[in-house]
Amino acid sequence: MIRHLFTLIWNRKRSNFLLMSEILLSFFVLFAVSVLLVSNYYNYRQPLGFQYENVWELDVNPGQDTTDHKEMLRLLVQRLQSTPGVVAVTNTSTNTPFSFSNMDTNQYTYKGKAGPQTERYDTDDETAKVLGLNVVAGRWFDRRDAAATRPPIVVNQKFAEKLLGQEAPVGKVLVSNDGKREWQIIGVVDTYRSGSDFASNDPAVFDRRALQDTAFKMSNNEVPVLLVRVQPGSGAVLEQRLVKEIKDITKGWVAKVNTLTENRHDKLKVVLTPMIALGIIALFLIINVALGLFGVLWYNISQRKAEIGLRRAMGATGAGIGKQFLGEMLVITTLGVLGGMLLAAQFPLLGVFGIEPPIYVLSILLAALLIYILTAVCAFQPSRIAAGIQPAVSLREE
Amino acid sequence: MEPTLTKSPLLTGAPAAILLKNTPMIKLLDIEKVYHTDTIETVALNRVNLTINKGEFVSVMGPSGCGKSTLLSLMGLLDEPTGGTIEIDGRAVTSYSDKELARVRNHKIGFIFQSFHLINDLSVLDNVELPLLYRAGMSGKERRQRAQAALEKVGLIARTKHFPSQLSGGQRQRVAIARALAGAPEIILADEPTGNLDSVMGDEIMDLLLGLNRQEGTTIVMVTHDENMAHKTERLIRFFDGSQVS
């Protein structure tokens, strides 16, 4: 019977071509949606690599103050650190967790090999403590690094894998791509996905910019950002106190306090909105495709009533007719899906968009599964109608 | 009266079958068929009692709308009677399930239609194989051999790869006959098999059916409007307004 179905489909290739094309296009829509869903789900399941609970972000605005910002900031950090309720304070670059700011670079090289596109973070000795970073090799920055001959850096495992491969990262010296600067890796953290819950685990490098180091020059144009780990349960009282401390020390600097939990929610909204919009568009496309398939199958059956009657007369059961129509649809779907798979397989093979090959493979399988479900659902009712057609009536209709 | 014994080779080359000429093959008992619509009730067949014996060639005549085709549909188990009992080869089939009816149609009955009912997207050979597709356990090779043997029988072995659209009306009807023969049925139900053909082609088809009846002992019931064709058969039954009149 399978051979018979293939013969029938091959002999009706002209009329089936459009249907196959529709299935192929639907497969691509579903493939794109699946890539989005699978990659986001995959990322969501990965650890963030830091702890955002009980961490507050203080965006400090010095306004028109012309005094040395670095010195003022150092005093401010000292005061905040001694405030009851505060566990640790760190001065960082503006690309804090869940922020909309980024500082990516591809300046790092190792033995002539260019490094990957990397997010760079300015940190200090307290950052690991504030964010609860998980150091898996070497160590985090401390006072010893002030006297280092080469600026120390800490990298994440993804960066180490991409640039150093299987080599142990700690102690390796990296050179800038213009050859003028060098860094030495002193530690490795496992993961650092600061963008959002759905951000991929991209390469990251942490630089040390400690306020107490004389070598560290800070421009007055820089916007100071502080991250403060507070005792669990701290609330508005501590927030007001921190703002007051800042005002007292700096004489006029303004600080805006947000928790990283709030920032995470804000970022989630921004990330999820286009995803939901895209999902709705995809859903409409799929409904459109489903209605198209449904209509084509319905039309097919009305055109083939005499054939149905004939097959019944030749010994087919009603259920057999239903299965035949469903089978024909599944064979056509398989041909469309195979074509789609062949094209979709180019994405992991060519490494398009930097998405991991297993995500593409999973997405291809998911798209294939969805398209089979879609066609089976669309073919079910027309097939049932075909199964219920009275042979005597349909034979008389021609 | 003692039943007449007829011995004939089957088309498939299976051992010769012994047919009992006066044994009923199709028996209709008090058959009624009423078609209902929202407002109208049409009586197509009114308490028909009819027996077709094994190996008989019977023609059915009557004006349009008298119930001939309905009668053939009921005999072919393509439709259910409103009342009465149908027996095929001694078994009442009225209460059979869809699956059992399909099996009886597949194994015992071959159909020939006025408009041929060939599938235009299948080759001649694939069309003839069609009833064998629904026969469980038959290999593709056996199907092909049977279909080729049937096409040989109707003189179309050279046309196996042609499509119906490439054949004349007479050739198409011969393909339809080959399809009916491929399953080696005991009954052939022909609904105006020469209705769409000219007299020469019609005679050719009639000769084929007569040969089949005489040589293979196949029971044939043929609906026709052509008196000449009808008189070539063993028995002529006339219908009028859903009832048998002779």
C-alpha cells in the first residue's frame, strides 16, 4: 500500500507540488520558531553564574562636581562598606547584570590566534563577593594584583575554551591584537550570563580596576556604578540611609537605587516582548498554513469522491479510506519535511548565527514533529469525511 | 431437479471449480430501499424477491429511475437496504460489519461501471491491481502476475504502462473488466457496461462477458437499456417503479 501511495503521489506530482511547497515553507517558519524557543529554553536552563538576590545597583550621578571623582568614590565605597546591613560593595563598569549596556571587544589574542567576540567587565577585588561568582580555577583579584607586572584578568570558561582550547588558562599571557598590551589570566569563573535569563553563555573577561590603586586612572566623565550586597531582608530604611550617606560624603552627588531583582524583571519584559510578538506572528502563520492544508485536503476529497466509491467497491473499508488519505498526507508531508530538513541542516553545518549545533538539531526535530502534528490534525477531519462517504452515492456522482 | 454440474478453469490458473448451476449465489428477500430527504420519501425498491443462481448471466432492464442501479448497489453490498435480507453464497450479509462487507466485496464481487471508473493518475496495470491491494497477504509479485493475466485475457497486455487518458472508450472498459477479473470474483455486477460505447465496441465487451460466463462460470448481473444485449443473456428481469415486473 505504501508503494501504491508513492505511485499515486508521484503521478499527481503537479497537484502535490504546491502542497509540498506549502509544507516546506511551514517547516521553515516552525524551524525558525523552534530555534528561538529551543535556544531560549536551553539558555534559561543554564546557570546565570552569579547571584542577583540582595544585590542593589547604585547609579551615582556626580552632576557638575569637579572634584576628583576617583578619590570621592573611594571614600564613598569605604563608607558604604562600613554601613550596617551592607555585606560588600564593588565599583563596576556600567554593563552590570541585566543592564542595557555592553562593552564587547575582540582585542585578545593568544599565540597569534584571535580571540572571540568578548564582553569585558571592569571589576575590583570585591566583585566576586558581591555577585557570588564561582571561581573554578586560579583565584579572584586581590591586593597582590596591584603590584602585578601584567594587568591580571579573570575569564569565564567559554572564553578559555574558545581561545585556549584544552590548555589550562591560569597563568597564560594574552596579547592585544595590536601587540601593545598584555594581560595574564589569574583565574577562571564557570559561567557569567549577565544579559538576561535568556542570554547565551558568551565569552567574558573581567579586568581589575581597584579604586585604591594609584595606577588606576579614572576620568571624571565616567559614570560611577556601585553594586552593593546587602543583608537579606534589607529594605527602604537601608536604601534611604545609603542615599543619605552618598549625599553626606559627596556633597551633592545623586544616587538612584535599584535592586538587581527589579532590573531582572525589567530586562525580562524587554526580552520577552519581541519574543511574544514573534510567537504570535508565527502562530498566525501556522494557523494560516493549517487552514490552507485543511482547505486543500477538503477540496481533494470532494474531487476524489468517485475514486473513494471505487475503492470501497474494490474492497476498501471506510477506515481504510481514512487511513489512505491520512497516509497520502503524511507521505507528502515527509517529502516536504525532508526538503526542509536538507536546507535547515545547512545552518548547523555552516555555523550560522553562532548557535550551537545541538540547538539546531533539536529545532529541526521539533519543527518536523510540529509539522507532522499539524498535518495530521488538518488531515484528520477530511479523512474522516472520506471514510464516511457512502460508496453507492459517490459512484453515482461522477 | 438435480443441479447441473459445470466444470471450468479459473482465470488465475487455480484448480477447476465445480459450480452448481441451480445453487443460489445472490438472494434478495423482501428487499426495500427508501431514500429520505427532508421533505421527500422516495421508494427505490419495493419488496423485491429475487434469486440469481451460480453461473447465471442475468440482465436487468427497465426505464430510468426504476431502481436498477439501486438493485445492483445492494447486490454489490455498496448500499444497505431499508428492509429485507440479502444472501450472498448462502450467507445473510445484512448484519455484516463494514470490514466484513469489504471483504466479501473484495473476494466475491467484481464491478464494471458504465463510466469505467478508472483512476486517471494510475497506469493500466496499477488500475487492474487495485482490488488486489486490499487483499491481505498477497505479495506485490503475485498482484502483478494476476493483473497481467487479467489484461492478457482482455487483450490489453501491450498497454500495461498506458494511462486511461491514452485509451479509447472500449479499451477503458476492457481495463475495467480486467480489474473486475483480477480478483477472480464469483460474481460480476455490470452497470450498463456498454452504455458509453458504440455498437462495435459494445459487442466486443458483451462477447467478453459472455465468454467469461461460459468459460469461467462467473455469475453476472448486468443492468442495460439495450434489448439486443439483454437478449444475449440467459435471463432477463424487468423492473418498473421499484418492483420486478417479469
